[in-house]
Amino acid sequence: MAEKFQSEYSISIMMTPLVLCLLLSCMGGQATAQWQGNDLDGGVVGHDTSDHCALCCASQATHIATCAQESQVLSLQNTVEQQQTLIFNLQNTVQQLQVLVSNQQTQLQTLQTLQGTFFADIDECNSNNGGCDHNCVNTVGSYRCTCRSGYYLSGTHNCIDVNECSSLNGGCTHSCVNTAGSYHCTCRTGYQLSGTHDCIDVDECASLNGGCDHNCVNTEGRFHCTCRPGYQLSGTTSCNDINECISFNGGCDHDCTNTIGSYHCTCRSGYHLSGTHNCIDTNECASLNGGCDHTCTNTEGGYHCSCRAGFQLSGTHDCTDIDECAILNGGCDHNCVNTQGGFHCTCRSGYQLSGITRCNGGYLPYCKI
């Protein structure tokens, strides 16, 4: 420390005449100042500083900068040494504290050993569970209460249920149901729980066709039944036959016949079905003359047979000969001869036919000789 002090003191003494010389000589324009004091180099009193002053005036800017830098370096060195001294002192303090802590730990262990020897710990949990609602944990010289999962400690002894549903719905997709010490998730109708939190759609149609009579259609969260053509939904699952004939006769021209799940149209006699609903006249005469012996005449929805002259209709289709002679002798004066489909008259001997039915004469025939 003595050497350090002497060095700093010597540097300070050297800097002082140089600065004075600069101030005096350079400001006056010539080197006339003389330093009276100890010789800086050899300790001789009355050392002439004119050489220093002349040198300063010759290179004023260089010396001023050099003096300032040397002063800063000395100041930094002094600061570093002070910090090093402070660090050394702190390290000694830390070591002393470590020793102190080690001593206190030893004393604490000794005290605990003495306590175990002379004083037995009271297990507060043995009496009424320490007053704890759930769990009592004994410690050396004390105790504490804890709660089962799903509960939280209120104060020091009481356990209160945690409402898991109050935070983010308990993580449930649909409904969260809080219970004492726990919770569970439920799903809306049409969904089922997958795992513990997620709800997925139930395919009701996969089991017994959803209870539908005919078709089951699954949708998100629900389903519905539909019926095949010719049936209508009764309630939600049953399919009943539709009587199409009730409404506008099923669209039939003539007759509508309901069937299970459907219907069909029929036509009255003399008509036939064109397509599924329309009835048009049947020309019965077009096939085998309608079954008539002679003439078949078609009518709207029917037909009739007729016979040629000399015949009469027997029943609806057959033509039989008319015996014109049976009625008033066919109108003949004398003889009536019936033929197939006709007749003719003849006269007795001595008469001759006049026209168709008349007989004229009445004279005797003459004889030739």
C-alpha cells in the first residue's frame, strides 16, 4: 500500500508543473515560467522548467490530449482496485454467513433431537379427525387438513364441492351435471356419450328399423319414418293404406278399386281402359261381328244385333226365320208358302196371282178338243 501511495503521489507531482507551465507559458506566448520546488526527477530544488514549457508551447495540442488520457487511465485503475477490494470484503462476509448458517443448522438438529427425547408429538388427527371434513395429515408439532378429489379447502378445516361445470361446461359437449365431489356429462335426445365428454349422433335406424313400419331415415340427433307409395304415416312410425278412391275417385273415369298400398281403375261394360285412368268405348262389332248372326251395330258403351228382313232376333244375337204365313196367312188370298227369310202366295186352281198376295179369276178353264 505504501508503494501504491508513493506512485500516485509522484504522478500527481509531475502533472502539476506541466499543467502550470502550459497555462503560464502558452498563454503568454513564450516559455518564461520557472518552477520553484522539488525536482521531479532527482529531487533538486529550483529546477528550471523552461525546457518543459518550451516543449509544451511547441506541441500544445498533443500534450493536452496526452495529459487527459493519462488522468483517465489513472482514475479507472483506482476504481478497479476499489471494486476488487469490495469483492474481497463481500467474499469474506459470505464465508462468515455460511459458517453461521451451518452452526444454526447444527443447533436446530440438536434441538429437534432434544425435543424427540423429552417431548412426544401430539397427533391431532387421532381426536375427531382433527376437526377436518375429509383428510387429516399430522405433522411435527402441528397438522393440516386436505380434501378428497372434487373438493377444495375452505378455511382450514371445511371441504366444499368443486362445481366442475362452472368452468367451460366441464368440457362436456352437451350438458354438464355437477355431483358431490364429481360431475358427469349427458347428451341431448338423439345423441349418445362417446367416452366421458363427447356426444355423437345415435343412428336410431340401426336398431329394429327405428320402429318404423316401412322406411327409417336417420338425421343428426333424430330420425323420422316414411312410407312406401300408397301408404300414409299414422303417428310417427306406423304406415296405413291410403284409399286413393276417396279423393276424386282416384282420377278414374268410371270405377276406382282400392287395394292395399295401391288402387286401380276399371271401366263399365262396353268400355275399356286406356292407360291407367281413362275409359273409352269398346267397338264390340269389330270382333266377330259382336257375335251377331246378321248385323252388329256399335253404340256408346254397348252394341246390338239386328236381322235382315224375314228374320227376327231370337235373344240378343241370333236371327231366326219369320213364318209370315202364321200371321193372317201372310196376307195371301189363297195359299201362303213360307220360305227361309221370306214367303210367297199361291192361288188355287182357276185363279192367278195378281201382285204378291191377290188371286183373281174364278172362271172355269176351257177344254180343247
